[in-house]
Amino acid sequence: MTTQYGNQSTGQQHNGAPKAGASDNVFSIIAIVLGVIGFIFLPIVFALGGLIMAIIAKTVRRERLATIAIVVSAVGLVGGMVLGAIFASM
């Protein structure tokens, strides 16, 4: 971009549209939500699905939040099973 005073640059660079931050971590965000749901309700289904999605996000898609999603889903899986065992024995 030039000014009206000749070929002087205005210092602005246009490199296309800015990259959306949340769109890079779609699998990780879904895995985190599934891990939290799995902690409360059906951990074998939801937390295990979240763990699988988190592993895919880590290995295939290289997402930033994948490690957090793995931890949340694993805690949801184990914690949901323990919580279910406690409530089942009451």
C-alpha cells in the first residue's frame, strides 16, 4: 500500500485473513467436553470417545490443547468409573 506522496510504504502488511484460534483446536475442545461429560455420565462411552479424539488431535492434527484434552479425558474416564462404583455400592 502506498501513500499519496509517492511510493512510501505505510508499514501495514496484508497477509490475508487472520487465523482463527479456536478452529485450530476443534478436536481438542470436543475431547475436553466429552471428558467432562464422561466424568458425570457414562464414562465408558463419553470419556473414552474423548480420549480417542484427544489422541487423534495430538498425533494427526498436532493441536495445542491436545495434551490437556488427553488429561481431562483420562481423568473423566477413571474418575467416572470410580464415582460410578461408589454410587453403585451405596
